[in-house]
Amino acid sequence: MFDILIRGASLIDGTGAEARPGDVGIAGGRFTAVGHAVDGEAVRVIDGRGLVLVPGFIDIHCHSDVSHFTEPDMAFKLRQGVTLEVVGNCGTSLAPVDEQHRDAFLLKAEEEFGSRSCPVNWSEFGEYADALDRGGLGLSVMGLVGHNTLRVAAMGFAATAPDPSEMDCMRRLLAQSLEQGAVGLSTGLIYMPGCFADTGEVVALARIVREAGGFYASHMRNEAEGVLDAIDEVIHIGRKTGVPLHISHLKVAGFRNWHLAEQVAEKIGQARADGLDLTCDVYPYARSCTNLLTLIPPWALDGGVRSLLARLSEKAGCRRIVRDIREGLPGWENMYHNAGWDRITLASVRSDSGRSMQGKTLGQIASERGADPFETLLAIIRAEAGGVSIVTASMNEEIVARFLGLPFVMAGSDGTPEDGYPHPRVYGTFPRIIRKFVREMKAFSLETAVHKMTGMPARRLGLRDRGRIETGCRADAVLFDPASFSDTATYDNPRQFPKGLHSVIVNGQPVIDNAAFTGARPGRFLPRPTAF
């Protein structure tokens, strides 16, 4: 007896193999029969004729850490077909937390996740994982340990190299978190306090990850004019430690730098040919989203937001910040140079009084105020205490398609659910790949797209029993109409669910059945596989 029997669907199994007609039986949370004309009775029979059945999509890079506590049904992900996601990216995770620096951690979490806060009543990574499971999960979750989180726990927001005791603290907390189920380490080397770390600091931590059998995911130090040097840094870390490598949201930002795209692809391809275990993820949009504080030169972030606000209260500090934004600094990725004021849009602000700015560019706001754009930037940071997210138009869609089609690249949303105008990738990443890059641009086949969203990320995560529709694998699956499955979220109207989705199954239980939520929450926290 099957719990679920899906008959007559076009089956794409997640391996990259061609689609084939077939039936799939599910029992006890696993695929128990896969083939042509599967016999047997079932509690629930789904007619899959005219639909495509694929493994559940895996979002290897997202920022919905807080949402599992505040929006546990996770509709914005499940409506895309996502059944597993990885949190703790770009250097910020919700654990571990050191009591001495808890207040500093909460400031960092608010900077990362905005006003959608949740009570942080844990210290260790394992306690955080337990809290996720207790709350009931709409989809399954794996977690990276954030380097920024480790640094805050050890030394707050200081722009100095860690002393031996601080380095030991980071090592200890990282090793403990990996032992308690974290899948690896992430860095966000453009964000404070990670931007204050040198390569040697990351190498020391990457060695711990390698010993534990995890992987290292990096939001690199520069994704614009310094992107090649930043890739070299990732490669150096891999060669020094042997840790498996993953570059987050691979891109070339800034129109002056688009000519570097082929060199980026070649450099990564050569590193792989030389034996490095190196993969990447890409989101299917030509605009990025990050925090407004990335426009501020790193030296001004020493000590955190409170110290920055103190500098902004002094004319000399403001003049120096404006000069460095205008002229740039060696090695610093200058977001203003990447896009300009008319291509940087305020997506979400902290205060009620500032909400009229949401959806407007910095150039528009400055014009409305009759003010200099540089001074407008600083005024907004003062008023919002740095709590502003931005969407930046500095990428090229053809390069996005080129990178997404590379054989070592998988899909990731990089989505942060937030108030205001969240990036549409929060609601539309996975169906957009199928609509735009498969059906419209024909950049690659549907089978390849599915592999990049299922089997490939499962392999990166060391999951031997997910990401494929095979007998014995965990039953995460998505059933959709291949002609109509599409994103509908836009930059102007981002909170729109996709269309063309029929059913989503998580761990053998339907969470969406015939386009309707069932109320089930069968997701769970998945610890790192012991034999990665």
C-alpha cells in the first residue's frame, strides 16, 4: 500500500537524464516504486498526466533564517516548489551566540534580517536546530555557521585582527557547531565584521571545516572590478586547507566590469580542472539586493553601526566618507561605482516615517529633497540607524544566463524576506529559471535546470538520499505544468506567488495538493551527513 501514487507524469529524476513517462509510489516518507505502470493501491492517487514530476527544489543559498519562526508555513518558498533550503549564508547565522556579545549579535541579526525579528533564546547551534524543529517546519532546513556571527561572538565589531584567545574562541564555536549539525562555514567578506578579516583568518577556520567534513561557502570580498582577485582568494583557501569550496551568487557587478565574465568562468573552470572541489550558485536576476551599509567604506564601520553613527555626527567623518565613496578605495567593492544613484533602490527601511522612500532610487530621493545624493545617503543612514536594504541594478542578464548554464553552477535564490519591496527572487527564483531561461531563452534544457535545482545542490550538501527520484530516496517532490509554471513577482509588485504549480511533497507528505495548502508541516532540521 502506497501513501501516495502519482500516475502518468513526465518524470525528470534530478540526475540530468532525459524526461520519461512513469508512475511513482511513495510510502513511509520515501520513494518506494519508480517506473512504468506501477501496480498497487494507494491512500491518495494523483493524476499526473500533462504534468512534470521532479525532486523537490533545494535552495542552497537563502536568507530566510528568521522566517521559519515568524512565517512557519513558508508559503513564499513552498509555492516555488522548494522543499529544502540552506540558511546561515553570507557570514550571518542565528547561532552560535556568546552571552558577552549577545547585544552585538542582535544588532547584526537586525542588520541582516531587518524588522522581521524572532526571539533568540539559545546560545549553541544545536539549541538553535532544536528550536527550529520544535516550531514545526513547512520545509526542511540545513544550516551554515556564519563567520560574521563567530567574529561577533569572539570580539564584537572590532576592525582588528583577532588575538590568540579570540581566534581560539572562533575555532571552538565553529567546531562545536559543526559537531552539532552545521553543514559548513559561510563568509560575507563585504559585510562587517567579516570585511575586517584577512585571508589567514579564514584559512584557520576553513581547516576546522575540512576536518569536520563540511564545506566553505563564500560571499567573496569583491564581485566587481576585483572579482578575479576575490576568486583567487577562494582558490587559495581551498588549496591551503583542502576544504570543498562554494562561491555564493557568482556575478560580475558594474557595467565597467562585464568584460571580465569570461575570465571568471575560465578561472573557476581551470581551478576545477586542477583538482579543486569548487562549485557556485547563481540567482536568475540581473539586480542584486543587500544592505545600504555596503555603500560605506569599511574603515567607517569599525565598532559597528553605533560607531558609524557617531562618525556621521561629525563633519570631518562625513567628508572623509563621502570622499572615499566618490573616489573609491583599493580593494573595496564600491556599490556606488557599480551602479550610480539612479540604479540603487531602497527596498525596505526600518522606520514607519521612512516608508515613503521604499521603491524609490537614491537619486529620486535626493532630487525630491533638493539635496546632494551623497549627503542624502548619509542622512538616510542616520535616520534609519543603518536598517535599510537596497536593490541594485548593476548586472547583465546575458552574463547571468551564461553563468547559470556553466556545469558547476547550481541555482540559489539569495532571497531575504522583508517588509517594503523585497527582491522578487524571494517569491520567484525557481519558476523563473524554468520560464525565462528554459522556455524563453532556451539557455539549457528543462532536465538540466531541474538538475541544477535538485541533484547538484544535494551532492554539494552531501545528501545521498535527496535531490533524486529513485527508489529509497526521501520523498521530496514537485508536480507542475511545464507550459505554465512561471514566476509572477516583479520589482514593483514582488509579493506574488508563481502560477502553474500543482503539488509539493515534503518527506512523503503533501504540503500543497492541487494548488491548495494542506496545513502539514513535515519539514525538519537536517544535520550534516556524517560521511560528507
